[in-house]
Amino acid sequence: MTRCIHGAVGLLGEMARVSESVGQLGDIWAAVAGQRMFGRVSTRTLPTGLPPVVMLHGLSVSSWYLTPIARRLAPFCPVYLPDLPGFGRSGNPPRILTIAGMSDALASWMRAVGLERAVILGHSVGCQVAARFATRYPEMTLGVVLVSPTMDPDMSGLALFLRGLLNFTYEPGVMTVLAGIGATQGGPWRAWRTFLYALSDQCENVYPAIQAPALVVRGARDPIAPQDWAERVARMPPRGRPLHLLPGRTHAMNMNAPRALLGAILPFLREIANVTRPPRQPYQQAYEPLWRAETDDAPSNELELRGYRVPRSLLPDDGDRRVHSAGLVVDRLAGEVP
């Protein structure tokens, strides 16, 4: 219990510090199939040209546990975090939704909030919803990011359940609290039934059907998404990238290693932006780095990004003090340079 309290206090303190920066998130509601569906959306984004990202939470939690990575990504692109029906602050549908049903609800929610296309990022069971969405709504999918993907078909339901319990020993104590709250809000039966739906989803046949660019990210200490399974998932989509492995990270890296995860996501978003950006006139373009390299001569807790003061805690953690090495570049037309 003490560990849970200390973990919760530490995470809340970190999120409070981030909320004072550019990475602001606001609340948004939309009506989907007669039910109110809650979400969070970024309110202030730098003019990077990166595509919007929709983040999908996993089992028995809500979008709240994605806010550490969302607030770090929010300065660079529009970010949307829905609470899937029956979880978090969203209403409970009359029937517990299957994975496909959740993807349909996501499509309706995106239309309701005016989001035509986006990169879909799923975490854990959210990966299965993201994959279903990408195969059912390819016209709305710019790319797919699968973080700690489930469900390994070679593992029994009991083994997955026990590994999920084991994972709590690796995560911040607040994860246990969040899972408990989520199960209480939606009801234990909803959480259990959703787990069974995810288990029978045959995701090994869905991941290969993703036609959009895809990236798989795994923490090296993740007991729920084993290495061999993550490597298989990374090879499944025709336009998939090699598995991005984060050493020493666990299943919920969105909470315990958001800067490392950000460093994995940003280059992928840049690739998609380079492909999907429409032609611009005049054709001549000028380029400048989005941020400058950190030097020992100018230590600071902030960097200036295109006129914004952004805490270093929001920038990728790539194991190097030169934070520009993620390589994000903003192209600007000649004459548009302020």
C-alpha cells in the first residue's frame, strides 16, 4: 500500500510539472450510439506538420494513464485520447463491446470530434483495437503504433492473466490503483468479458491485414508481450518497421518511460508526415532543426522551440545529452520564416 501511495504521489507530481508546459490537454465529449464518450485533446501544438495521433488505452484502465506520454507528444502534434465505451468517464453501452465494436465506436467518435485521419497508437489491448480500426477504416488510418501488443496466441488465457498480475510488480504502484478503479467503474464483469473478447480476437490474423505504415515498440522487461511475439507482430504488417526495443522498460512504458517512448515515436511520425504532406507552393523549401543541441556551456531546464519555451522533460530521452538527435525537422516555405 505504501508503495502504491508513493508511486501515485510521484506520478501526480510529474504530471503536474508537465501540465504547466506546452503539453496541455483539455476535455472533449461526443455522442456515440446514444452514449456520451469522453476524451482528452491537446490544446497547444507547435507548427511541426506532424500528423494527429489518437491514443487507445488498454484493459480496465482509461485514457488517464496515457497522459504522461500524451503530454510529451502534444507539443509536436495534435493528440486525442478517448475513453473507450464502458471505461473511464465514457458511458456504459447496453452490451459489452467486442474489439471490433470498440473500433467502430472509435470511428464514430473521431467523426464526431471532426478528426478525419490520424495515426492510431494503441497500448496493450488497445493495440488490438488499433489493428481492427486500421483494417476496418483504412481511409481514416495514416499509420499504426503498437506499444506492448497483445495477445500472444501461443500463451494460454491463464498464463496471460498471471503475467498481467506479475507485471504489477514491475510498474509504478499507481498502476495497481488505476486497474482497480477501472474495474470498479466499469464493473469486474465488463473487464473480464473484455479480456475474453481480446483473447478470442485472433489478432494474429488481424495484424497482417494492416495496410498503413506500422511500428511496434516493446519494453525489454515486459512479461505480457514476450520478445518473440513482439518480433512476430512487427513482421506481420506489409509496411511494418523493425521492432523498436526499449532496454530495461516494462509493459506500461507510457507511464514509467514516456520520454524513451517519445524518442521511438517521433521519427516514425516524421516518416508519415513526409509521405502524406501535400505539395506546397512555392516549391522551394527551407529547413531548420526544431530544437538546438544542448551544450555544457548553456545548461537549462528549457529549450526554445520555434519561439516556445519547452521543458527538457518533454523531449525524447535517447540516451544522449544532444536531444536533437531524434532528427525531427520542420520544413518551412521560403518567405514564411518569421
